[in-house]
Amino acid sequence: MPEGTEVGGFKVVAATLFGGIEVARYPTLEQAEWRAKQLAAEAERSPRGYIQYLVKPVRERKKRS
């Protein structure tokens, strides 16, 4: 997604026992799921701890008044 775009799309999140880290954002669900599957397969080949890759929708940030 273009920089500065914060509305819509989907993000890939690396989830661990200690929280999550956003890895990437994609405009479509299919692209995000494909990348999450790639990352999960790579993590399975060379494990560095328990990591699961999840796809979540990007939500619009609330504006402060």
C-alpha cells in the first residue's frame, strides 16, 4: 500500500507470547494471506521461537478532538 495510507486493507502481524508486531500491509485479503503463509513456512524451516502470522483488517485511526 502507498505510504501514508492508513484506511482499509489488511495487515500481517507476527504474534508471539509477548504481543504482536506488524510485518506488512496489503490492499487485499488474498495478498495478505499469501504472505502470511509464506512467512509461516519460512519460520517452520528455521524456528526462532514461537511465532504465528495472522492477518487482520486495518482499521481507521480515531481522530482526537
